[in-house]
Amino acid sequence: MSRQDSVEFQNDHAPAVARELASELVDAGGGHIDAILLYGSQLHRSSPSPHSAWDLVVLVDAYPPFHSALSDSGHHTRSPSMLNLMGSILPPYVTAFEPWGDGRPLAKCLVLTRAQFQRAMGPRSQDHFLKGRLVQHVEVVWARSAEVVESVEDTLASARRETLHWVAPFLGDEVFDVSSYTKRMLSVSFAGEVRPEAADRVMEVWRSQEGWLESRFEEVLEDAAEDGVLEDLGNGRFRLAHPPGAWARKRRQLYFLRSKYRSVARWSKHIVTFNDWLTYIQRKVERRTGMDIPLTPAERKWPLLLLWPKVFRVLREGRRVGSDRELGS
């Protein structure tokens, strides 16, 4: 089936705003988008605020024609050649899509090619950035065809099965069920990234998608038991058949450390690809931690040089505030 003959897929069960944003984005992309996925707090309803963006993953067939179309439609101020470069370095890159102007819903888009998506979600991924977000509840909002949807869903299902490889070193010989497994999975995932999140954010995210997580990962654990990776102890309880040793744990710790370095390295790309990125980050940090983060004119002008003291304070104080809330709950 050719591109022209394929029948596009539209998810009628996705939130209306996400569908409308996807429709605008498809038009702006000039026919070079393969699929648009929705994830994050707006989908999970995990404490979104009026300023919360709609988190989208945008899979494109190739960067140059997509970026040219985006520029020609007036939806990005950077040159297509610059965006092509940003797409090739530590993919994905992040950009804002605001089809309706200030005060209306906007999309925060992770943009990458289908090939980059498959590598990032596979067992040999270079870091945890995309995988940590998309093993959670994800909805395909729009796709070029049903075949693309099937391919994307297969990639996501494979990534969920592969979670055992990076969670197992932190399980040891403990007994777990699907509930405790998914909590541990999110805890390991969040700890493996540089996030301005309070310590209680893991449980908030887990509760917001508890039913979805348990339905998907029950199958993951049962399949792993059939394959001999887990011991089925009955009543929905499992244990690792062969708990990984200290070296496996060390390897995973190094993987997450490398992921953190790559995540920090991506921050410099946001200046180029995300319009008014500093205001967006400021609002998100204040929303997630409850901290007031005023920025001086000098910090706004030279953020990569002057903001580091506040970055470290946010990472330290944000987790402490979350811990205090947990103890008081």
C-alpha cells in the first residue's frame, strides 16, 4: 500500500484537545508525520495545571521535509537546517507547538524519526529518556495508517517486556506482585533521570494510571513466568528465577548514570528548539515542587552559565519537600 493509498488512523477515545493539536500538527507537517503519541500528566490526569503542556511524541518519516514544512507553515522560527542538526544529535529533540497562540493549549513535542524511536525503545537503547516515559500509559492519537499503529504498539509492548532487564537488578530475591512491580519500575525509572520532581511524584504517577499499569504488566509477568524468567508462586505473586548478581546491578547503575549525562547534555538543545523554553521549565519546576523560582534578567540572558546553583537547589530541595509531604500524609 502506497502512502497516498493508506488510510489514516485517528483515535476517537483520545482527549479532544490532543486530537485537535494532532490535527493541526499533521497539517503543519506537510504530510511527513507517521504517528503522534500522547503521554504524560494530561493523559494520566496526574496533577496537570492550567499551564501544563500536552506531551506528544511526533514520529516523522525524515527530518528535512518535515522541518521545511514546519517552517513554511510559520510554526517554527528556527531554520530547517538547524533543526535537522538538532534531530541528529542525542535524539529526540523537544519543541513547542502553539497553533492557537498565547493562553491556549500548547503541545510539548518530542520529535524523532521512526528508526530513532525503535532504537530508543529497544534493548540496546543508549539512554532511558524515551523509554522511561513510554513504558507507561501511552495513546496513539493519530497515525498515517493502521500498519503504522501496529508497528508502534509492537515497539511499546516490547519495551514493556524489556523492563524486567533493568528492574530485575533492583529486585533481588524479593517476592512481588504486579502492583509492587510497577511501583518499583517507576521508582527505578525516576531515580535514573534528572527530574525536578518531588519525592512523592512516583506514587502520584502510579496512582493516576494504576489500572492501566496493572492490566498491561500482569501479562508481562505471566509471559516472563512461562519463559522461565520468573517463578510463579501463585495468587499473582512472582519471584526472579535467577536473581542478577552485583555486576548486573552495577551495569544498570552505569546505564542510568550515562542516561543522566545524556539528559543534561540535551538541555543545551532546548535553547535552539523550544521557543521560550526557560519560562516553560520555570513554571514546571514551580508546579512540581511548590518552590518559587524567580529568575533575574542576567539568568534569563545566560541561563547555561548562571542557572546551575538554582538547578542543584531545586534537585535537592524538591525531593526534600516531597519526602516531608509523604511523612505528613
